[in-house]
Amino acid sequence: MPRFAVSARSRIVGWMMLLLIGALAVPTFGISVLWRAELDRQVDVQLRAEADKLRAFARASRDPHSGDPFTTGAELLTAFMTVHHPAHNTAFFSIVEGRAHRRSPGPVPVRLDRDPEVVAMMADTTDPSIRWLDTSVGRVRYGVVPVQVRRDPADTRLVLVAFRDRQLSRESQMAKTLLASGCVALLVAGAASWLVAGRVLAPIRLVRQTAERIGETDLTQRLTVRGNDDVAQLAEMFNHMLERLSHAFTSQRRFLDEVAHELRTPITVVRGHLELMDTADREASQQTRALLLGELDRMSRIVDDLLLLARAERPGFLTLGTTSLTDLVVDVVANAQGLGRRHWQVAEVADAHVDVDAQRVTQAMMQLAANAVAHTTEADTIEIGSRLRRGRVVLWVADTGPGVAPEDRERIFHRFYQGDAASSGKASTGIGIGLALVDEIAQAHGGAAHVEDAAGGGARFVIDIPASQPRTEDVHGEPDPDCGGRGKNRLLRRKGAEP
């Protein structure tokens, strides 16, 4: 059963509306309750005040005709209602011997003095407290004040009536007006919230739409980032994620294409020779076996190099540590001598410790040494050196071979690019990824690799990377005067190499 989906925009507006309704309802309800309670209190105060006025009038007033005190309670109440007029929505009437006698002038919502049941109930009331009465015009607050005059045995009472619901009608109308205004404001706030939420969530909606358009082979979609709030930062992070995914997918496709391209030839060679082994003689079989083993070794080197290239683009490729440049050059020269008989020399060595990945840098230097051996003869010279210059480590391998043509100096570090080997008189045995590995290792350290003309002719391959924490460097950023000599002497003492 499909699940009903509610957009984030609708949820935000819904919660905002609920909060606004609560913000309007709670105070309105609270004010209404307090309003009613305050009105009831004021009504009670008003009725008590009228009773106090009656008592004061009875003590001080005289019959206007004779000037003597009133002789009957009926006359006293009639005179009182003539002089004191009730407030709006308030009425007085007198009861004499259980019957309605007189009422105060002015219009009233309902004539309670004409209701026999109401009159009889109030005539029998002995409790002077204020009470409630339900009528056809709503609830009424009333109080009964007994009146006794000397030498008048008649049961006389004054009934004070306040039509509370009528008094509340004006306030109720105001409350309805406020409620209607609140509803209009709620609708306006809802529309404004819908527009604002749409503007705020536009980048998220664009993220969703962009994600829907992204395919397995199309990662070129990007978001337009506006503003600097959290949502804009989310869109920017989404763009960064797409950049990383695009780079990763591109590297993966390129790696697979390169592997398929480079392994096709040796596999074809192995397959062809295996098909011919059945008809070959013993000597030919041995030659074929040697050839196949050589091709398999070459395939193994290709796979190792390609895996290293793929790994160079992933996090964690480097393991930085404090490394002595002197020991690094010593180890490289010692290991490089096994690559071929050449005149190996040490140009200079920086006597310093820097933070690099010694294994990767050694691997890059050995690749440069192997490249130099591949393009030189036994009569040529290969020199290796290191230097600290303005906070950077410069490592190089120079040879006296044929050098590199200016048009090839950029392309030579591209993957699977092989320069012209005719000048060296040797056939190329690689697939063109050795110098690409060197460049990847340099870039992983935040540097670069390049090739230039050597001072005595030939090529000079240079790795230039930053030195995070150099420990020995003069104020001009150049190596110590005896740095190269000390490094060279140490190399000669440890390895016995000829300068």
C-alpha cells in the first residue's frame, strides 16, 4: 500500500499554523475566562453597592410630602427607585407581601416582576446572598434586600437584578471581532509562511530535482547556491559531493579503460604462444616459456602500477612522518645501483628532517632512477641530490642521456604517454605510467614534478614538494654550505659509491 507523502514545505507550514492557532487560542480562551470572572465580580460589587445605597437612603431620607420618616416599606422603596435609577442592563423592583409592587423606570430585557414563579421564589428567599437565575434572555445575577420600617409589619423586599449575559453581549461581540481578525491574520500568516518556506526550501527542492536528473554516467549537474545560510551551505556541500563522485567515477572508468587497454596486448601474446606450443619443438617450447613468463611478469608490473595509480587518488595514500633527507638519498642511490651499471653520483644532500612519506618519495625517486637508466648507456652519468629552498624540498635525478624534447616535457608525465625511444637506442619496455606515478606522489604531497635540461646536457627530473617542518635551513632558505659535502661523504662511507 503506497504511503502518503507530505512535503517538508507542507509540514513546516502546518506546524507554523498549529503554533499560531495555539498562540491565538490560548490567550483568547484565557482572556475570556478572566473576562467573565471579572464581569461577575463587578456585577456582584454593583449589586452590593446598590444595597448599600438603599440602606443609606433609608437612614437619611424623609417623606417628601410630610417631611417625616417613611411609615411603610413600600413608600420607602418607591421613593428610592424614583431617586436612584439603575445602570444599563440592571433593574429594581419591589415585592410587598409576596406580590410585585413597583419597578424602576427604563426598558429591561425581560419583566421578571411579571413572572409569578420568580416573584414567589424571591418572596420566599431568606438568604441575602447573590444568586444566579436562568431566564429567556440568559443568565441573571440577582440579590434580595429585605426592608423593615418601624410600625409596618408588611413583608417588603427590594430585588436587585443584573442581566449578566446582556452585559456580556458587547464584550462577546468584541471577542468575535477579535476572533475574526485573528482568523484573517492566520490566513495571511499561512500564505506568508508558505511563500517563505518555499524560498527557504528552494535549495533542498533543487537538490531533489538535481538528484533525480543525475544518471550513472552524468554527474555534471550542479546547484546554484544563493545566500550564506544553512540551506545554502547544504547546497554547496551537495555540489562538493557531486564533484567528488564525478572525480571518483571518472577515475574508476579511466582505470578500467587503462587496465583493459594495457592488458589486452600481453594477454594476446600469451594466448598466441600457447596455441602454438603443441607443434613446437623442445627448444622452441623453452623459448616460448621464457617469453610467456616475461609477459606475465610485465602484466604483474602493469597491474601493480595501475593499482598504485588508483590508490594515489584516494584518502590515506600518504603516511607522513619525520624523514631524514640524507638517509633518503643514501637509500635511493644504494638501491638504484642495482638497476644498471652507470656512473652514479651524489650532487648534494640537504642535512635536514622533514615531514614526508618516505616510502612514497623513495618509490618516486627509484622510478626516476629507472627512467634514467632506461635512456642512458653505461658510459653516462646519473646524479641524485636533494636541497631545501625557501621552505620546500627539491629532489632530483639528472642524467647525461639524450634529454627530453621541449614539446614532450608536459606530456611525459601523462598516463600511458611514451616518448620517442629512438634517441636512446633502446626499445621501451614500459607502458608509460612510471612518470605518471611520480607526478601523483608529488601532487599527493602538495607539490609537483617536472623535467628540465641538466647543466651538463641530458635531462634533470625534479620533485618539488613543501617541507612541513624543516629542521636545518639557513636564513636565506638555502642548504648549509657543507650540507652537500657532508651528505656526499656519508654516502661514500656507507655505500662505497664512486662520486
